[in-house]
Amino acid sequence: MLTREQNERLTNVGAGTPCGELMGRYWHPVAPVSQMKDKHTMQVRLLGEDLVLYKDLSGTYGLLEPHCPHRRMGFIYGVPEKHGLRCAYPGWLFDESGRCLEMPYESVEDPETRFPEKIRALTYPVQEMAGLLFAYLGPVPAPFLPRWAVYAMRGMVRD
């Protein structure tokens, strides 16, 4: 019989836990692509973390922390742009790697500002395969997403 401590060590998968660190080193299915056809953002919970999955207007998927670094506005209300997701409150634009691409007010006040280079959002890589979106929450570099036969076979109907 497992002790309480042994059970928690094997079942807790949040950030910083032994099992969470192990499981984060694998690709996990996050959502079917079909769920993102009618919307641009979706809340997901993966390995004990609340995250926001998004699709920008170019069709690129991203997975990022649930709140903007500015004033913690929810990215679930983010506005998709041609490249990235714009926070609805300050208007800061982030790409799928977490880089801040634009800060509207700061760029007007100081066109030479380098402040956006200092701001990053926590993000995780996302890849599409066989109608599913997979995410990797482990250390970089991320391993290749396995192309298992069931996902890679052509002419298959997947439901």
C-alpha cells in the first residue's frame, strides 16, 4: 500500500512536482482542431496549469499563460491579429513564442522604446497533427512530435 506522500509524488502533476516535471517532457493532446473553428481563444487545463489556447488570423496556434503581464487581464478575451494575440486591456500584442511585438501607447510616447523586448508571456509550443492540437510543457528544446502510424496514415477517417 502506498503512503500518502508516495501517492502525492506519483499523482500530482503541477509545475515543480516530480510527476509534473516528467509528464511535461511529453507532447499532450490539448484540443481537437474542430473546436477552434468557431472561436479564436479557448481555456484549457493541462498538467495542473490553466492556459489559453488561441489561433491568430494567419492560422498559427499558440498556448500561453492565462493573464497578460501588464495588469493580469485574461488572455481569454484576447483579440486575434494577423500574427499573435492582442490583450484586450492594454493592447499589447504577443506572438506564439511569448514575445511582446507591440505596445501601442509606449510606441507613441517613445518611438525609440525598447521596453517590449523586456516583456514576455509564458508560452508553450503547439503543433497540429491528425486533427488534434498537441502541446509540450517541458524544457527546451522540445522533442519531435511522434508521428505514430494511427496519426500519420493517409486515407483514414478519424472521429
